[in-house]
Amino acid sequence: MKAIKNILLFQLILLVSCTSQNRKTEKNLAAEGSTSYSGPIIDMHCHAFDQMFFGGQDYTNPLTGKTYKASSTIDSLRIETLAKYKEHNVVKAMVSQGELWFDHAPEKIIIGNSHRYSVEELRERFKIGKLKVIGEVAPNYQGILPTDESLTQYFDLAVELDIPIGYHMFPGGPPGGAYFAYPRTRAFQGKPLQFEEILFDRPNLKIYIMHAAWPYLEDLKALMYAHPQIYVGLGAICWALPKKEFQSYVKGLVDAGFGKRIMFGTDQMMWVETISDGIEALNSADFLSVDQKADIFYNNAARFLELSEEETKRHKQE
Ligand SMILES: [Zn+2]
């Protein structure tokens, strides 16, 4: 969910305030039981914005009935998001256009930028330290498939710079969005097996599929089995889907043996409560052990991002 217009139309939900996973809130932890995870979290999918585009639009999610309150300005969005991160012990976040927030939280923000920039521009940004991840890449809002020739250069750039690429797949935007917001999108465009040749041609590509290509679980399992280098992120689906459906999707991946290649993400856009909801949706999954939650919330992303031992140690001690 990258384009500003898309975001404007993708209102979300939810007034429900979720239980803090902050390790310091011991009262809450006791109430949640012993399988609750309270360690550091890496958010592999967030957005910063450089202009006022949303005008405080709240969003009611038609799938869950929850209403999410919008942050009112770009500054309040940053302040509220960073406060939520603090509350939930989110120690790193891949933020699309993260350069806008970087100075406010340099230890935390991993700067992402997408194919809206040319390859040359991205290379320049990389040189000055303003590009750590190519993402969120979401060309399907324009009806462009991952196999489109115009995208080849971006996959190649990720290999050249040896940095990850975060690729958006279905779902994108609200239910029925093709009818009023993204007329070029179609659900079939989210099918994950499209990546096969891209991966086969670039075995060293560091790539994660954002939104875990929901709902194509069978295709995704086939892709992850055939191509051990691919990871997935849980952005958006952790709060945009009903919790049971989200958890059942994660269970499908974990039961298939892919629990070490799933990374937590929020896809926070303008509704900061989605951060709490996304964390709660995963943390309340009773089929996961605390260790499995630790992998998804932190360890898998730390490995994927190649964080130093020193940094991971620090995160776990904080
Ligand atoms: Zn997004």
C-alpha cells in the first residue's frame, strides 16, 4: 500500500486498544498467560509521508467492523507511531520514505524507498545512506505484474547493492477497492508463484513478500518450499483480516515448516492503533510457542536484515 491516493482510500478500523506487549507492563503479561511474547519487535512494514494527504480520515474495516482513528497531521503521525513503538518495544522498523523520520529515531528507522524512484536515484540514495531496503514495491496498483520487464532492473539493483527488496502482493487496499480506488488491480495479480523465474535467476536476491500474499496459502507454500531464500511479511493482514483468518494463515505457514521465514510487520499508514492490533493478533495465537513468536516478531527479521550480534544482544537486553 504505497501510493498516497491508495492510502487515502484505504481507511481502516478499530478503536480497540490492544494490550501492551511492553515487557514493562507486567500486569498485562500476567493476564495474558505464559505464552505471551514480550521481547523486542521488528516491524518490517511501515510508512512515513511528506505531505498532508489524509485529512484525518478514520476507517471502518468492513471485515471486522472496527473503526480506526486517523492521526491528524504528518507530525502527529510520526509522534504517535514512535510512541506506539516505544510502548510495544519495537526496536527497528522498515519505513517506506523513512528518511522523513530518520533524524527522530536513527537507531530505529530502516529507510525504504521504492520503484517510484529510478534505479539511478536509488543507487545515489544508497551511497549516502538513505536506502537500506527497496520497498515498498507495489506496482500492482497500476496493474503491473512482478514479471514485467520494467521491474527487472529493481530486482537486479537489490542484488547489486546486496540489500533486501520488499514486494507488495495481494491484498492491497480495502475490500472491493478495484471498483472505486484501483481500477487496474485484480486479485489474481497477487499469485506468488509468479516469482519463480525471478528467484531462480537471482538465487542471492534478498526478498520478502509483503502481506504474505494472502490468501494464496497453497501457492505460497509451494514457492517457499521451492525457493528457500524467500521470506514473507505479515503487514496489513495482521489487522485488516479477522483475527481467526490471520492466525489460520500464519498457522498454515508454520505447520508447513516455514516458521523461520515469517517476519512481523504492521503496514502502519495513518491509523496507529493498527500497530497494537497487529501485535496482539500474533501474540494471542495460542498455537505458537513463545520461541516461535520470538522468531516471527524479531529473530527472523534480525537474520534477514543481517543485524550484528552486538545490536541483537542490545535489543534483547533493553
Ligand atoms: Zn504498505
